[in-house]
Amino acid sequence: MEDYAWVVEYLSRGRAVGLRQEPIVQLVGDQFFTLLEATAKPDASITVGAKIFVGKGDRTEVDRIKGRIEYTELTTGAKDIVPNVVRKIVESREALFVNFINKAGPISMRVHQLDLIPGIGKKNMELILKEREKKPFENFADLKARVGTLGDPAAIFVHRIISEMEGKERYYLFVKPQLKRTY
């Protein structure tokens, strides 16, 4: 479960179609990029784009976690904020993503983990594998300097993470997959 999450939407009067008029917060988890919906405490000061505590224990902004939600359940405003929030998370956890590049391996005979990252084609993948044999990458700047055709390393991870959030991917590398609901 997530201990911290980033606010992507705050509905002070809840949803227009909701039965209850309670303040709703939509969140992106800081650890597994879990999409959550929660009720806010009545006296809470909630800011979109802020990181808040949602774990077990005394929460200052969130009253209760209602549960996980799917990407399609986010408001339009939340969907606009998600890329910025995911970028903040990726940049704050840069070492984790650089380590992924340094340790990524094959998934099957035909598919490598690096194949799954948008912007890393066959040529970039070969160059990354060759460069990391010489010396592991230290950070995004080092990765960009040694693999010049890669572009913005943070942006390629953001793109992949959002695609996983939307449920468009076969393999999940960074997002804890949502269990499919059966009715």
C-alpha cells in the first residue's frame, strides 16, 4: 500500500452525481503509481500537486481511502495534472529509474525490458547495453550524455508509466496493475 500520494484533483463538494456530498480527493501513489480516491477531512487544506500522507496512522488531510480507481475514473482535470505529478515522482526517484536502465534484462527470447520503454528503439538499446557494460549510468544526465539520441530520460519513463496507468500495456514495469473487476 502507498504511504504517500500526490493530489491530482480535489472536489470540495464531491462528485455531481454522487449520493453523498463529501469532499473527494483523487491521488497518485508515490511508490507504485496507484490511483486512489479518498475523502478529505472537512477542515483539511488540500492543494492540487501536493504530496500528502495517506498511509496507516494519523492523517492530516485524508479521512479515509475509498479505494483504488481506474484511469478512466479520473476527472478531466486530474488527467491533465497526472503527467506533471508522475514527472515529479520520476525525478524525485531518479536513482530507481537509472538503476532500472542499468539492470534491465530480457523478458523472453524476443523481448527485452528496454524494448518496452518508449523512445528506446533497437539502436538506443544496443548503445545503452554497450555503455552500461563499460560503466553503469549514474543519473539521467549521464544517460543522456552517453546515449545522445535518447532524448529526455524522465519523459520516456513518464510516458510508459501513464500508459501502464491507462491499462494499455501487456507488461507492467512500474505501476501495480489494477485487478480487473468482474460483475
